[in-house]
Amino acid sequence: MKKFKVLCIILLTAFILSLFNDLVSSIISGFNLGSSSSEFILNSEDDYASYLYMDVDVTPDYKKAEFVNETNNNKLLVLPNTVSIVDLGVKQEDSSFSVKFLHWALFIINIVSVIVYISIVVLFIMVMRIFIKSEVFNRRVVHLLCLIGWFFIILGVFSSLWNLLRIYMISSLVAIEGVEFSYRYIVEWSTILMGLVVLVNTEILSQATTIKDENDLTI
């Protein structure tokens, strides 16, 4: 059990560090994007809209730009795969009803996803605290893990829907010659798969807990 406690502590530490790393990375990325576009935004008389980290596909019409490799002065051809866009000519009064509806739908989905994500974090910490106390075969643990599994699946579904609506909306607002917004990665398979894995392991733990309870009654 001592080894199991150590592993639980390591897992909990790694989980918290990964959350911190994601948060810091998001803040740094947002700051860098804001810094690089601040000059254009300040000089613009209209509102602006930013679309971050959009997956794109290059079409034959793409105007290939050449860059110089500063290490050896060789010419480089750069083809975009993920782009961030700042539209400096946005006029809110010109937005159609469908665009406003999509904005609200994305906002609601985003709020629900954040709530589900926070719930997963809280439930995970609760499970780790129980594990550290060496209470592995516990009905409460089974219940919490089951919730985590379903929350992962819900998060994956809502995130996929958010990706779909986001790309659809931006495709109707922004058109770039030689570049198409990609729908390839809209489904959050990794999140959904994580939920299924947690549910399978939860069922195994549930069966083991049932056997333990029966053995305790026998004794």
C-alpha cells in the first residue's frame, strides 16, 4: 500500500502541474498575440474580432510566401497549418441573426464545458485523497470515478460541438484566398476515449469491490 500511496501522490502532483502548465501557456500565448497585434488594433477605428488557433488546409490558390533561413540564408517556403486571425474591420451592427445566435451558442457551450472541467478536477482530487488513505475498494470511489468518466465524455461531446460551430461561424465570416478552415480535428476523440477508459476501469473496480464486500461478509 505504501507504493500505491506514492504513486497516487505522484499522479496528483503531475495532474496539478499539467493544469498549471496549460494555464500559463494559454496566458503567454494570449499575451504574445495581443502584443503582436496591438499596433494594428490601436490604429483601427472599428471593433475587432480574434479567432485563435484555427486549423487550415492550403489550396492550390495559396500565394506561397518565401522566407529566409537566418542560419544559412536559404530560401524557405512556409505553409500554414494552424493560424490565428484578427479581423480589424468588425461592425457589430452588421452581424446577422445567425452569427449572433452562434455567438450565444458558443458562449453557453463554453460555460458548460468550463463547469464540467472544474467538476472533473474537483472529483479527481477527491478520489486521490481517498486513495492516499489506502481506501481503494470503496463504493464512494466507484461513484466518483463513474462521474469522472461520464463528465469526460460530456466534455468531449461539448468540445466537439464547440469546434464545429466555431469553424462554421468563422467560415461564414472570414474568407482567405488559398486557405480553407479545416474540420478534420473537430471531434475531441482523446477526451471521449479518456472517459471510456475511466468507465471501463471503474467497472473493474466495482466488480473487485463487490467481491471484497462478499468476502468480508463471509468472514
